[in-house]
Amino acid sequence: MKIAYLTGEYPRATDTFIQREVAGLRAEGIEVLTCSIRRTGDQHLVGEEQRAEAARTFHVLPAVANPLRMARAELWAMARPARYLRALALAWKTAPRGIRGRVYNLIYFAEAVVLAHHMARMGVSHLHNHIAKSSCTVAMLAAEIAGLPYSFTLHGPDIFFAPEHWRLDEKIARARFVACISEFSRSQAMFWSDRGHWPKLKIIHCGVEPERYTTGARDGTRLIFVGRLDAVKGVPVLLDAFAEARGALPGLSLTLVGDGPDRAALEAEVTARGLAGAVIFAGYRSQAEVAALLAEHDALVLPSFAEGVPVVLMEAMAARLPVIATAVGGVGELVEHGVSGLMVPPGDGAALRAAILQVLGDGALRTRMGKAGRAVVETQFTATTEAARLARLFRAGAELPGEKRPETSS
């Protein structure tokens, strides 16, 4: 079986779970041709593994910008006028309101023509998309032009802020199946789709490889955050809680792994608050480097305002780290409060400070939570198991009668 995998950017340092999923599908005997709308910037390629993936990925926008390639794709598509016109009508029908929305969807249509031509040349039999926003619009249109089934993985939470804009209802209606990363994600898909489409909403977790993660030397003074440095992650709340926690634990340090639009402002804040020696900005790191950092820290903190089921929490739990996270989205499907970590209300700096002090002040508690977290990941969130379930969906369509997931520990 040969399938095409489409994302907005692939591979990317912040989306290594997609890379693991692709590897897992290939191990299941499925040929996966990776496609990306844009080329990934060098700053997002960390490690030889990602650079090798980038080298063999088909990039849509550079092909659209090539006049000869675009012309060949258009001629190929227009030789199938019924599909071409249906896709064009679909692009018009699903465009956001206003001239800008129409223009963007016509651009997505052009991208879809090129992608459909590429898939036809490569003998692709199914198209799958990750991140159900603009790249999924391209996938939906390309599937119509090529006459192929398509599916997508629904993450969230950002798409749930504007589901009408991205026509989530239409995408679900036309998909062969939808891989929802959590019960929360599936519930939102149910809300925004016709009841007749609910059976095609399947839960496929993003998984990790527990064997990558080990436990190193830990002394109860080192916190770590891993994620994109932008508003949704709530890092200013973490800095407030961290600064106050240092009053009780003067040797406390914090490592921020990742990058993003808020980095400069956060660095300035850290300096202004006299925390420059205690807060380390580590930038993007490879999977292996993140695993090494998790091994030598004492707790991972994720103070997000909105999340799906964060893969970084799975990675930390695989490394036997207690996690401190906000009770948003699907976090509670992964973290059991008081067992594998602590959950606090989003935006509550005082509660976050108290959780940090509770976890770092009790070595036995950290050990128990780390052990419990590792067990959850090993039984419910392994990349190999989830890739196998996804492979069955690709092979059998959306019909998997009688399949049940293992019970959660909560």
C-alpha cells in the first residue's frame, strides 16, 4: 500500500511525533511518501534524521512556483474535467467569507492540482493529512481532483477556536476516517459534524518510543519546559511561579527548550527580573537531545492555556519525570492528578508555585509519580502500537467493528 502524508511543514522540530508515526507506518509495511506545503527552515531541522526526511519530502509550493511543472499539472487535471470542476466548486463553496478567503482557497486549489498530479505519478492510493487547517483544505481538494480517498488527524485545540473558518464539518464529511488524538478531540469533532459521520471518528494517540528515554542524575532543583515559546503555552505564568518558588528553593533552575515568537520578550523579562542565571533558553533540540535533558531534570512543567494531549508530557513521563500541567483539553486523559503528576488551573500562578514546591520537596513522591507515568506511556501511548492501529485503518477504511482501546488507569 502506498499513501501520501501531507502537512504544512515536514519534518519540524516541534512535530517529531509525526516523524515517529511515519516511521511506524513504514515498519508496518506501508509505503509512505511525505509531502509538505512549505520547505522547513533550517532552524527547525535538528539532527541527521530530520535532514534525511526533509531531503526525500515532496514540497508543494516550490512545485507551484515552477511554471513548467504547474502547467503540466494543470493540463493533467483539466484532462479530467469532471473532477477538476468539482474540486474548483468545492474550493469556492468552502472558502471563508470575503475576497481574501476566496483568494486563499483558489491558491489552495492550485496547490491541490500540483499535489494530485504528483500523487498520480507516484501511484498513491490514499492521502492523509496532519493538522486540519490550510494543509487539510489542500488535501481535501487534491483528493477530489485525484479521485482518491483521504483522511486526516485532528489535533486541536486551535482549530476548535474557528471550526467554521476551516470548514471542519465538510472535511469530516468527505474524509474516509478521522484520527482524533484524544477523547477531547473526538468530542469536538462530534460537535462540529453530522451524527451520521461519528462512526468514522477514531482515536489514534500520538505516541512516543519509551526506550528512547532513561533516568539520569537528579537532585530536586531542576525544572524543564519543552514547547513553542508563544502565548498559548503560558510561559509568563511559569516565570511568575518560578520566581516565587525560588524564595523557598534558592538553587532552583529552569530550562526552556524550544523557540518561537515570544522568545525575545521572555528573555528580556528574565533579565529584568534578575533570573538570567537561573533560567536557560536552550532553543530547539533534537529528539535525542530532548531525551538527554529530560533524564537530568526533576520535573517537567507545562502551564498551557490550551492543549490537545501534549506529546512532551508523554516524553517526560517515559523518562520517569513527574509532570506539572494545567487541566486543559485532553491533558487529563494522560495525566492522573496525584498519581503521575499534578494538574493546576490554567493561569493560576499561585497554584503552579505550590505544585512546583510540592513535587520538588518530596523525592519519594517524584519517584512514585515517575514510575506511574512510565507505566501509562508503556501501556497506552507507544508509537508502535498507535502506528499499527493507524495502519489497520488505512488498510480497512473506517470500518473496524468491535475494536476497543485498553482501559485508562483513571
